[in-house]
Amino acid sequence: MKITLVLVTFLIALSSQAKTLWQADFETGDTSQWHWIANPEATNASTECVFDGKYAGKILLSGDEKFLWNGRADLNRSEFHYTPEKGSTHEGKETFYAFSFYLPDAFTLEGRHELGYWESDQTWQQLMRFNIQGEDFSFKASAQEKPFWNSIKGAEAKKWHKVAMHILWSNDAKKGFAQIWLDGKDMGKNHFQTLLTKNADMFNQIGILRNQQKKIETIYIDKVFATDNLTELLEKDAYLIGKTCL
């Protein structure tokens, strides 16, 4: 009986120490929770399709000139930007980060569609990213040609998906890693150089970065958060995975 009581007390103590470091759930009714937005004209807080709560972030891109990136005729993009606390991505630090997304319709198979990536501040060097092709979902180190893995229909349309990341930041490819869970499934721990330099400050962007095309494409983003522990990373909102929007 005493052992059980001690164990319960210990678990409660651990739970009380867990901390959400930052979140963007759009429940402010706008996009103000984000630190910056690339092409904000394509974004808004919408009630049309949500993972949880009343609002989700919506990005809608077309081939319209206003959605070109810095006037480049070959690139459409609009993304939500998150900057972690300075120093929190330096050598040996860990990041626990998650986001959920929904495609009302499958993306085209033409060209690239980058859903999200981590990039170094000031030097603008992308280190890792997620790609969507049609409804297939993949993860890769940006410097490598082939992805670590590709999940067939991992970005299946008309279903909410949750992506959870545990990153160990390191300039040493043998030490650095990113472990990804897609819809609760462990996709494995992949080792690679996660930092450009030992004291690099990294940022994350989520949305659509694609080759310019006329087709209108939409994505909803919701319940994005950074925490300090693996338990919250995996368990928070897990019951909502696979939710649909009518």
C-alpha cells in the first residue's frame, strides 16, 4: 500500500513539472500567436474545419501573383513561423514539438510541397523538412537526396493528422537525431546533423511551400505546441487523430 502511494505521488509530481513552452491553437480568433507569417494574405483563423476548439489556421494558395514569394514566378508559399527561446536549440538541447494538419483535398503530384521545416536563424540554412506528394508524407534531412521514410497516404485527405517531433540538436551527425511520430506511430529515430553550428538558433515554419501552379490548394493547421517532455508530446490531443470535417 505504501509503495503504491509513493508511486502515485511520484507520478503526480512528474505531471506537475511538465510544461507547455509555447502553443498556437488559433483560439484567439486570429494568427497573433505566431511570431511571423510568410505571405499573410493567404492565411486566416477559420471555423470551417478544426482539430479542437473553435478555430484552426487556414492557408489557401493559388497561382495568383500575390502568393508568389518575393516576386519569384516559380515559387508559391505561405507559412506560420515559430521561433523557440534563444539558446534552446544549441548543442545538446532537446525540442519536443507537435502540430496537426488537414487537407480537404489531396495535393497535386506535380512539383514539391514542403509542409514544414527547421532552418537556422540569420544564416537561413534548412536542416530538415516534411514533404507531401499527393497524399504521401515523407521526412528527410534537407542535405540528403532521399527521405528517411515515406508514409503512403500519411497525409490522407479529409482526416486530421498529428506530427510529433523529438529533436536532439547537435552539429555531430552521430549525436543529433529527430524521432518522429505520425498519427501516434513511431517512424523511427534518425541520426544526422541537426545543427549547422553548435550555437545555432533554429526556427520552424509550417504551411505550404510549393512550385508555382494555378491550382488552388488548401491546408488547415491546428494545435501546434512545444513542451518539455515526451509524455505530453505524445498524449496531448491523441484522441483527436483521424477526426474528419463534414
